[in-house]
Amino acid sequence: MGRAEARKAQQRSTRRAPRGRATGKGRAGERTGIRRFFTWKKILGAFFGIILLGMGALVALYFYVDEPDPNADALTQSNVYKYADGSIMARDGKMNREIVPISRIPKDVKTGFIAIENKSFYQDSGVDLLGIGRGLFNTVTGKGKAGGSTITQQYVKNFYLNQDQTATRKLKELVISLKVDQRMKKDEILAGYLNTSYFGRGAYGIQAAAQAYYGVDVDKLTLEQGAYLAAVLQAPSDYDLATAGPNGTRLVKIRFNGVLDNMVEMKALDPEKRKQLQLPMPIKPKAAPGMEGQKGYLKQAADAELRRQTGMTSQELQAGGWEITLNIDPKKQAALEKAVQDELESQLNRKDRPVDAAVQAGATSVDPKTGAVVAMYGGTGLSDHWASNALRTDFQPGSTFKPVVLASALENKASTQDGKPITPNTLYEGTNKRPVVGSKIPFAPENQDQRNYGDPLMTVQDATNYSVNSVYAQMIVDVKPQAVKKTALVLGMHDRPGWPEDRPAMALGTMSANTLEMAGVYATFDNHGKKITPNIIKSAKHSTRAFNPVESVGGQAITRETADTVTKVLTGVVQDGSGKAVKSSAYEAAGKTGTTESNVAAWFTGYTPELVTVVAMFGEEPGTAKQTTLTGTAGGGRAGGSSFPAEIWKAYTLAALKGVDTAEFDLSEAKMGASQTPSRSSSPSSSSSSSANTPSAPVSPSQNSPDPGKSSPNPTKSTTKSPDPTKSPDPTKSPDPTKSPPILIP
């Protein structure tokens, strides 16, 4: 082949080769496949096209959406609360509001709201797209609800629209805010915002808030007071220092400091002056008209459940329009109030006796078959004590937690240290200050009056009857504290900060709880192990919102065998043990007493087949909320769970069940366990020590069952005084080297 022909052949081959591949000589700028469809020009064109379409849509909406009339309905509707029989309990529709001009609001107070809510208020056009983007990002990433609304947007929501969290409402809010910003002066918008916002305590607007929280008119508010109101506005029900829990208190302090720090950043507050400013405590709340007595507490409980089930904020709820029917039975409610008055309040001298002034009582009564809260006692009234004692979680339940330990042992088929199954007939040492065996954390709890129970062995039944701390401390080690906590949560207790986790002291009830959740735990025992979640709302209706009620009766939380066995054991507490004060021929009852260290709280939690009721007393120093002893209540001695709480429980239960054909417990599946033989060689001869847990052997009633006339089975008394057997470790004291460190419950 000649050179000319070779060159032609090579050219033909090059033309046939794919561009830029075999020959490596593809032309510059040529692209293959999908790249021809996604060029930078096309991507940028599409992006700007979408932006233009969005801007066009906003322009169209701007002219399409008119500025509506003020939302009169949202400002005037009331919420109606009814008893279970349909009778009216209360209304909260009378609006507590006084419109004030912007000139009456101190400059520092106005600046505080701007600093925490919308620093660019005087510069923006009514909306903050970056803020909306941040809020949307927070929602998507689980950091909270979408925020980012300007003061103008919040004013528009309050004054023109409603509190619904819908895309349609948010879009209208955006457009109307742009129009309002064009039409109104900034100070007019700010005044509207401050006069329409809900601050909690039934207060709408800054003037009502100033009176509700500090008892002054708005023009007398200090910088610090205004900063607190700006902070509380975000979540009034959580941030009110009169009712806030530890987390709410922490968060409102952070937000209060944020107000002041932002003011410094805005150069509206001198840094040196800022260092001197402290959070000013608000005054004690007052009950609104019509919310006297227990009505205010019942409304609090219903509102909390409604918010929890719907996700509403306090302001959304206060916008009104709800018809709420409670499960509260007016006859049972009256019986509970009378029982507290007759058995406790009538014996107190709150004016002249400091101990009596500190006494607080709370109670919850539940139908164990439906979970309905049929009666609740929150305190002497909102004007005296704003937070409901039935719902407070700053005290420990003490030995009312011990049945949970037993339930966990039975449910998990746990064994003692020497391998014997734990049942009501299992024998344990009741020796005072007996060090637990098998725990990495040392613990040697005291029994009541430092008594040695059982000489030295006693059944779990007797240990429950007399709430013997040394037995239950060893039992929780045998079951494992983690397993017991799991059982507690399954039964309905809440995992709050401060739970003692792996400590054997947990057996003595050193976590926090309230009467509502403990009623749920015991109702689950009563209902043969089916999970009961107490609820106070029977139904709730609204024209534009839906309410999904609590699923009160769930599946098996624990087996029927476990639940019935626990109930069987707790009937023994009433028949022969620390709960004998509630014994009656009118009903069959099961229950447990509980008293905490230093006698700062006392509980009686009991039930019949028809009713579960938890009664608690708390010692709270007036004005400080500091926990203080109940010893000396009504001029007497120690006020334990078997005293006033048990007496209230019995008086209420007799009245509530009057005329009812009461039933006996169906405990056909209760298993008390086989008799066991103790290993005497391993039993200690003194009360001071023990080398091993030695359960077993059955004890005949003639030997170990408690004599109704005696205070304990075969006790021998030590030489030093000791706390109540149901007491849990005092979180305010330094730890004993033989005990696990105490847990401070907020």
C-alpha cells in the first residue's frame, strides 16, 4: 500500500472512532450522554426560573390575599369544662386584657422583647426569610418547632389569624405581614404585638402580665421584670417560676440571660450594668374567678393532657373554642375533698403552728377498669398553692415503690444469691443494717427503729407487710436494679433526671413520682397486669381541631400471674401490716404505705377491685418550696403513710363506694411459691453483719405471721434510733460509707 492510500485509511479509521475515546482526539467542548442535558447554563437557568416563578407567585398572593378583619373569635371564645355527668365545672372565657398605648411601656421593656424575639425589627420588612429558613431547618433536624417569625408575623397571627400550625395559615401570615408592615408604623405593630400576646396565668397583653406576675402596672415594670416577661412568653406553662420544674427553670433562666446579653450586643444595655441584673421572682399566682377550690387544679390537669395529646401551645389552647368533658365524678370529687378536710385540714393550725403551715396534700383516684381519673385533690386552692400537689414530681414515693421491685422479681423469675426462686414465701434476712450481697455499690439500710426482723429470717410477705428495708435492698440486688427500672417504666413510671439507676437504694423509692403515675402503676396491678394509663379527659371538641384521647387500657404490661401475686401480697399489708388503718368489712383492699427520709413525704397507695386511690402528703416550707419534715403535723409525732394519708384514703373510699355492691379480688392466678428450707449455718447470729443472703424455708403462720396486736414479727430492737422502715435515703445528707450515695431528686 502506498503512502497516500495509508493516509486515507487512517483518516477513515479516525472518523469512525468514538469522539474523544480510542483516538484520544475528541474535539474540545464535546460532551457525551447525560452531560449534554445537565449543563451549568441549564441548571442556573432552571434555578433562576424557579425563583422567578416563586416571586411571581408571591406577587400574585400579595394582591390576592386581603388584609382580613381582626380575629374577634380568637379573642373572645372561651373554653368550657364539664364534669363527667355533663354539668358545667368552669369557664375561662372572660378575657383578662387591657390595651395600653406604646407610650406607657418603658423603653427598656420594649427593647428586651425586640432583643430576644426580633433584633432586626426596626430594619426588616415584616418578614425574615433567613429566620424562617433557620426555623424550618430546626424542625426538619429535630431541634424544635419551626420558629423564625418576626414580631410583625406574630402580631398578625395573634390579631388576624389563629394559632393553627398549617402551611396555608403560615403563607397567609407571610403575605399579610408584608402588607401590615407597609401600612403601619413599627411602634404600632410593636404595641399590637405586646397587647395581643398570651403570657400565661390567664394574662393577655403586657399590662395584664405585669399585674399577674409582679402586681404592678406596665409603666412600673423594671428592666429585669420586662426581661423575664419576654423570656416567659415563649412557653408560659413551662417557664412560670411558680410551677416550673427543674428543666423549665433552667430554660427560662437561659432565655432571661439571652434577653440581657442580646441587649448588650445591640448596645442598648451597658455591660457593667448587665452584670448586676438578676432574675426577679414573680409573685404568687392568683386563681381566676370561677377557678377557686379544686376547679383550678382540675383545669390544670385537663389542660396539660390536652396540650400533650394535641401538641398545642398554651396560647393556642387559650385561644378558646374547646368543650372539654372531664372524667371527674362530682360525687366522688366531693367525697375526696371532704375526706381531706375532715381527716387532715380540720386538725391543722396553719396560722400558729409552722409545721402545719408546711403541710401539702395531693391525691388521685382512678377507675382501674377504664383508667378514668374520677377524683383529684391538688391542694387548698390556687391562691394558696399554684402547682397541683397531685401532679408534682419533686418528692420521692418511698416504699410505695417496693411492690414494683417484687413485681420485677416475679416477672423476671429472679433468684436469690443462693439460687432459690423469689416468691412471697421466700425467706430473707431482716437484720438491721445488713450489708447487701452481690452489689458493687455498698448499701446497708436501716430498718424502722433499727429493728432486726424475722429472728433472723422472714418471708417476703412479712417483709412487705412491715416494709423491711434490709430485705428489699437485697431483693433488688438479686433482681438487678436495671431490670427493676425497666419494669417500673413498663408499668407507667417516668424516667426523670435523677433516677438512681444501678443503686440498691432504688428499692426504697429514691426516684421522683407523682400521685397520677403511681395510680397508674397500682391500677395495672388491679387490672391483672393490663397497662392502665390514667386520663382526666373524657372527650374534647373543637370546630377546627381534633383531639385524640389517651389509650387508657393497653396490653399486658406484666403477666396476670405477677399482677395477681402482687395484689395478694398487698392484701396482707392491709390485713396484718402497716396498712391496717384502712381495713374495713365494707371492701377488700390491697395497699402499701410509704414514708421518705426525714419524713418529708408520706404516701398511702391502695386499691379495691373498683377503685385505685393514691394519697400523699408533702412538707414544703412556705415561700421557698424547700422540702421540710412532716413530723409534728397537727401537734403529733411522725406523720407516716399509715397516719393521715391512710385515714384520708379510708374515709374517701368508704364514701365513694357507698351503695356499691363491692366485689372481692379475683386472684385465681396468684402464686405464693413453694416452701423453702433455710440454711441455718449461713445465717448470722448477730444483727450487725451477714455474709450471704439465705432465703428459703416456709414459715408457718404460728411462727412468722405477724400478730395483729404486735408491731412486727419477732423483732429485736437495737440500741440506737432509726428512721421509718419505708424511708428512703435523705438526699440532703452526706453519704454513709456503708451506703450507696444518696440521689438528689429535683
